[in-house]
Amino acid sequence: MISLPLGLSFDPASELIFGILSVTGNVPVTLRAMNSGGTGSTNLALTIVPEPPARIDSFTMHHGFGLSVLALTNRHSPVEWIGNLLNTNWTALTNGIPGSATTQTVTDPATNLPARFYRLKVYP
């Protein structure tokens, strides 16, 4: 395989293209193959779409509070909470959710609190 855009790599063992691009849009990729039958090549129109924004949703539980987190691929996403937005000392609810492009659930066991605010941070 040749002509991959900067930021992408090809793993011949898994046959996967992977990486993180800073651009979106259509990217031409040239594929080449060689075996005992000969060689060949073709062009692939690879479409790169923007990454979805990080998202955190909530739902109440019988004993606590649940947070549903969209974990972005190749990112590390800690969830933090604070009781008063005028304060700047956030407390970690999780050390981080590994990015898997799936929605994961985090539980805060606190109950009967007057207010609690949550934030999702996203790191590469």
C-alpha cells in the first residue's frame, strides 16, 4: 500500500488502516498488491468525516446517578464532578474511559445531594 495521507498507517498483519487525521474530506489512496499471479493497483476514495463531539448524558438510578459517555476512539476521557460551579476543585469520578467509539456507563453512587455538576474531558 502506498500514498496514505499523513497520520495514517497500514498494518499488513491485521490488514487495517489506522491513525488520526487532522483533515476531513475525500482523500485518494493508491492500493498495490503483488503475488505469484502478478501485480496490480487501484485507487481508493477514502472519505474522512469529522470525529463526533464527546458527549455525556445522564440518567437516575435507584442508588446513585448514571452517566452515559460516548468514548471517542484513541482518546482518554476522565469524568469529574463538582458541587458548586464557583469552585475550581473538580473531583475525579473516573480516572479515564479508554476510547473505543462506544457508549459506556459510569456510576456516581452519591444520593440526596443538592446539586452535582459533571464534566467530560477528552485527551489524545
